[in-house]
Amino acid sequence: MLLEQKQQTTLTHTLPVMEAFYTLQGEGAHTGRAAYFIRLGGCDVGCHWCDVKESWDASAHPQQTVEAIVQGALQHPGRMAVVTGGEPLMHDLTALTKTLQAAGFQTNIETSGVCQAVTGSWDWICFSPKKFKKPNPAIFDKANELKVIIYNPSDFAFAESFVPHLRPGCKLFLQTEWSRSNEMLSRIVEYVKEHPQWQISLQTHKYLDIP
């Protein structure tokens, strides 16, 4: 009886979902792979160049049960789920990730790392820190991937400041902010040539004109 009650609680746990869609991962280490994106509402980081500012207010988005979210993902053949935001770790993601993994999904997340707890069971954590709010050091030894958005030349030093704190083997990516591509992409190319531990991440979904 207690197990049944626990399972029922897990399935009825709700999260504010701004949107969920099936596409290709356009950025970072898993670029080009089919992925089901689950974009959660809520963010208090406040990047002025954010392209999904409508995600910031969690109350503006409908609550969906974990069961409904996972059933949506199961409508598609890909088995990689990417939880993003907003800042997804504003929510307890334990139930969501356990249910996704039980359904056969690889669970990936992109987070700024600012929250006090890293909830959920993750196969891949993309840590994407922002200057606007300091990350919690607890994220450092959990990150599989560091992805830093380059908006100004000073962002290169910001990116390098995290490297000594990350675990060995963490992949390092630099990605231009889309509106600054003309100004910053050539700088990133030259930087990676001089610092080959880094790779370029391109927003390939925007070049392909897909979600």
C-alpha cells in the first residue's frame, strides 16, 4: 500500500511546462541528436539577452503531471529528454527524471547552476553559468559539460574561471549569443585555435530553422 501511494504521488506531481517539443538538439555535446525538449517555467537569473523571457514567470504556464509530461515524450521515437527553462532546477525534478528513465529515456539538463540543490537523476548535465547570478559550487563536480555564452570579449575570462573547479573530462564549449554572432564568432574561432581544450558550440537549430 505504501509503495502504491508513493508511485501515485510521483505520477501526480506537477511542474509548470512552458512548452514541450520533439526536434534535434542544436547545441553542445549532443548536437544533431533527436531530443524531446521539456521547457519548464520559472527563472530568477535574468539574462538581458535571453530569447525565452516568457519562461521567467512560472505562474504563467500550466501545471502538468509527471505522467502527462512523460506520455508526451513517449509519442516520439527518440529517447533523449532534455529538461531546460527558464531555470529548471528551481523545481524538484526527482519524480520527473525517475519516471523518464523508467520509460527508457536518457535524461539531460541545461542549468545555470544557481540553485541550492541539484535534484533529479541525470545522465548528462550541461552547466551554463551566467554573469547575472553566481552559481552554486555544488554544480561543479556534477557537470558533464560547461557551455558558456560569449556576448562580450570579457566572457572568455569568465569561462576560464570555472575550468579549474570542474571534474576531469568535463567537455568545454564556447557559444556566441545569437544576436552577436557577426561580432563574436570569429573571436571564438581564434580563441579555440589558441586554446584547443575548448570547442565551439553553434546553435545549429537556428541555422536549420527548426525549433
